[in-house]
Amino acid sequence: MILIADSGSTKTEWALVSKNHTEIFETTGMNPYFLTQPELEKILEHVNKKLKGDTVSKVVFFGAGCNSSEKMGLMKMLLKKSFLNCEIEVNSDLVGAAKALFGKNKGIAVILGTGANSGYFNGKEISFKTESLGYILGDEGSGAYLGKQFITKLLYNELPKEIENDFTKEYKIRKPEILENIYQKPNANRYLASFAVFIKKHIGNSEVKKIVKDAFNVHIVNHLL
């Protein structure tokens, strides 16, 4: 059987593929830029428990953060430890997205998840891409970026009153708690991206729609033009 992973910063989707059956399950995200080696190992332990002794011959891992030889090497080493005597293949999530979109054809692939990534796929590999600077300096158009723009406007009282009221009613949190979650707790990128659900819910509001439109435009200008 082949185990395929599509891993972002928030969640990882796994597919256990055999000749006659495909089983799909999820774990938390496995971005090696944001998680320590012990944290990654713990997630892989959970994956092995999910497999319930099923024999895996090959693991194909497409992951956010696996865009350098160092991080790809780390992930490959951890997978080899977890899946003994298996063929291991590690690549970026962008390569996985491009192969799913284009097969062996050429095209521009864009991922807008918790983070953001885009590049030109030549039919075999990503042959050109702009630098990814992460959620603090970049990730334009991503869930974390949208959340950051929205929360900034919220805390500066720049959003319509009905949006502020709906936010307070739904989340029941105030400025000190928001800042604590961003600056003092781990996984601030996931926390910021979690507000994308609220943004989508209120996309009919002109101010909220402008946040989304501006974010996508920035991604296009910085990474696609």
C-alpha cells in the first residue's frame, strides 16, 4: 500500500491507497518551520496508530515548509524512522498541488491555505517561484494574512459596528486575549487563519470583501506578475 500526505500548517490529509480501496484520515499540520522534531514525531506516532498495522511499502509526503534541502531532509529522516523499510519521497506542498492540477502539463499553481505559496510548474517540477517569507513578513492572500488584516482593522475600530458586534458575539474575546494568542502562545499563524471562517461568513459586507480582494491582489502583484 502507498501512503500519501498533503500537509499544510493547520492540517495534514493522509490517503492510504491500495489496489481496491482508499482510506482517508486527518492529523494536525506538519510544517517543519513551526513544529519541533519531537512534535513532528508525536504526530507520526498518531499516524501509525491510525494505520492499525496495515503494511505500507511507500510514503509520498507533500508538505508546507518542505521547500529546502534541510527541511526536506528532516522530514525524510523522521518518516524513515516511522516507516521502516519503506520507500520515502518528500516534496513541497506546491509540487503536490501542481501535479494534482496539471499532471504532466505546464501551469502556475497557487496555494492559499494557512500560508501562501505559488510557482510555475514545467510538467516535472517547480522551475520558478518567488520567496515565501512566512506569515509575519509575507504569505499574502493566505488565511493568516486575511486574519491579520481583519484583526488589525477590528482592533483599530475601522470595521462597521455590525461586524464588530457579530465578532464579539461569536468569539467572546477582547483585545488582551487576542494579543496574548498572537504574541504569547504558539501557532499564531493558525490562530490568525482561524478567522477566515468568520471573514467568509461576512463576505457580503463591503469592508470585509475589500480585505479579501486587497489580500488577493497583493499576492498577484508580489508573486504572479
